[in-house]
Amino acid sequence: SVLSLCLLVWAVPIDRNPDPPQEEKAEENVDTGLYYDRYLREVIEVLETDPHFREKLQTANTEDIKNGRLSKELDLVGHHVRTRLDELKRQEVSRLRMLLKAKLDST
């Protein structure tokens, strides 16, 4: 019984409140360095709302994206996704036009 008591006294303490596992969101934290990084992230976010395209995006490799093979899947996205992408593009083009106008006005 003394041995049991000694084992309890010197036993490693049990952490009753373990820290929850930290989910790494490396993709979201990576800075692409692109001028249109925010636009790119918004487009990807909208595309991932389509289950079929999300599956294709997850299985695609970098080469599929670079050579345009993945872009063929855009024809299969839902109408609401396509509409949202069109709106994002209009906003980005408008933003770029305003920046260009401001630059031309300052010279």
C-alpha cells in the first residue's frame, strides 16, 4: 500500500484540459505575392461552394491548373456559382479601372 501511495504521488499528472489540436490553414496564410491575391482567393472560395468543382480541385495537380485542364470543369458549375464569378470579375475590373484612372490623373 505504501508502494501504491508512492506511485500516485510521483506519477505523471494527467492533463484534464488538453489543448485542442491546432488546425493549420497553410493555404489561407500563404501570400502569393500577386497583385490580385484577394480576387483570386474570392474566386477559389466561390468555386469551392460547388461540390463537383471542389472535388475536381482537390484531385487536380498543379500541372492540370497551369495547362487549363481544370478550366474545362467551369462549364459544369452551377448557375449561381457562375453568376457570382461574373459579379466578382466585374468588381475586379472596376477596381483595376479606378486604379488606372487614379494613376493617370496623378501624372
